[in-house]
Amino acid sequence: MSLIRAFSLDEMRFADYDNVPVDSKEGSGGKVNKTDRLLAIVLELQRHKVMRAEDLAAAFETSVRTIYRDMQALSEAGVPIIGSTGQGYSLMEGYFLPPVSFTVEEAVTMLIGMDFIEQKFDSDYGAKARASRGKVEAILPENVRNEANRVRKSMRLLTSGKDAVKEQEKEYLERIRDAILEERKISFRYMKSAPEPDGNRQSSRVAEPYGLVLNQGAWMLVAHCELRQEIRHFRLSRMSELHVLECRFHVPSDFNLHDYKPSDDRDISITILANPDIADKVIESNNYFMTGTEEHPDGLLVKFRVRQPGDLLHWVLSWGAGVVVLEPESFRRRVRIEVENMLKRY
């Protein structure tokens, strides 16, 4: 058994090691970032206590010979590693990197937040969330880690069908995010919620992407639309044929996504009455256009504000006879006509 001396994190120096040639098993992509791998090895040893060189080589997709060189570099940097013949490598007991202290509640908050990012963000951020989760778990003292895992097992994030972020949406999210950072325009086909007078719902757009917003489980793009010549909002789930263009733009200096408040053009009020037996389900549906509810002797009054009645038509019809439109009369007639058209198909 050999013991490698203890060290201070601030004293670690890997500059010379970064110039060590890469062996052939590490691929032909050129020089790898060995500093990142050395840090990752220390975190792996914190997490797993004891690891063989073969296991580390498999984990980092490199050769055993490179792992031996990694251990030598860590040794020269002063990392307190213990090497046991036939068992593997481990860190000196009581050694932690970095010296960060978290309570159980703080640890659970971070881990659940990383679960959320993995579910809702694109694949790149999903991978970063998984890597971050591993690093956080590695630096937690064992008693905090065990208790955090116990609490976390009693909670679960579930994504319903309507809230699930589809794979194409995640792909578009990543591409738009890059376009925002590089300040490049994008082009795409967009399916509008309401058809034009000719019945067409598809349109081609070129836009300057300003920011992304996760609203009620759906990703929205805030962008300056060249067709409308104003800031518009686009659901990523309604986009297709997305392309990042070479054309560049500059976000206006007075635009701040976190301070931005879109104008509210929902100026049509609709009131419905829901039967008592489905009132709780109507509330739980959390419809985007819902503005308030009020108890009523015959059930539950639910108020909405929409841009156009068609925004609520299919939602109202989905409840069947469980809801009735009270006002406006024009919307009552539209629902009645739609029901009559449905009857003709049966």
C-alpha cells in the first residue's frame, strides 16, 4: 500500500501534465482536457470510495496506462490517494473536494432542480445536469448524502402527456439557445393557433430570437418577427423546418427578458358554469386563459379572457355536457353549431 501526500486545492497545478501526449485509445480528436479528467477522477473516488484502474479507464473511455499516468500526476500535485495492490485506488479518509457544506434541505433542493433541468431542457443541458448531480453527490458528506437520498426517494417529478417536452422540441431548444447566444436570426415554419380566412394555419417566419420562456410546461420563444415587425411569441412545439441563419442581429439595449411584460390583448371575456361533480377537475386543468372562479348554487362559475373565442372552443367541448357557456351569446351559438356539426358525423 502506498500513501500519496495531502495537499491544498489551491496548490494543485496541472499545466505541465496537460502537455503529456495522448495515447491512441483516447481517439483521434487531438489533445483532451486532462485537467477536467483529473478533477473528475477525484470526484469519482469520493463517490465510490475504491475504484480499480480498469474501472476508471472504462468510465472515462481511456486506457489503463493513461489512468496510471493520471494517478502519477495527482500524486505529484499532492492529492491524498491510497493505492492498494489488487484492490484499487481510494482517497484518504476525511478528504473532500471542494470543502462545501450543504444541509439536507439544500442538497435535496439542488438535486431535484437538476432532475427538473434534465426533464425540461435540451439534451446538452440534460447531460450537464446529470454530470452536476454526480459532482454534488460526490462532495456531500456521507451522512448528508444518505439523508438527502432518503428524502429524495420520497419525492418524484412526473411529466404528464401535455407537459412532456418532445424530442424535436428539445432539439429546437438547443439550436435556438445557440442562436440567441450567437445573435443569429432563425427561420421556421409556424402552425398558428387560429386559421387565416382562407383556412391556412401555416406561415413562414424569420425572426430575431431574444429569449426562451418556460410557461406552464411549454417552451416559448420571445423574438422580433420580421413578418409582423414586432415582438411575438412562438411555441416551440408548433415550429417545424427550423434553421439558424448566417444573418446576425443585435438585441435592443433596452430589452431585458426578465423585465419584459408582453401586452395583454385578451379583451374578450367568457363565462362558463361547470357542474359540481367536475368543478375540481376544471380548476386543476389550470387553463391558460382562466382568470377566476366563483362558487355558484348550480356549480362553479369560471371566467376567462381570450384573444378570440376559438382559443377556448375545444377546451369547452372537451367537457361535454359538464359545462355550459353563459356568455357571450355569440360564443354560445358557436358551441351549439359545433355540437350540431358533430352530431351530423354520428
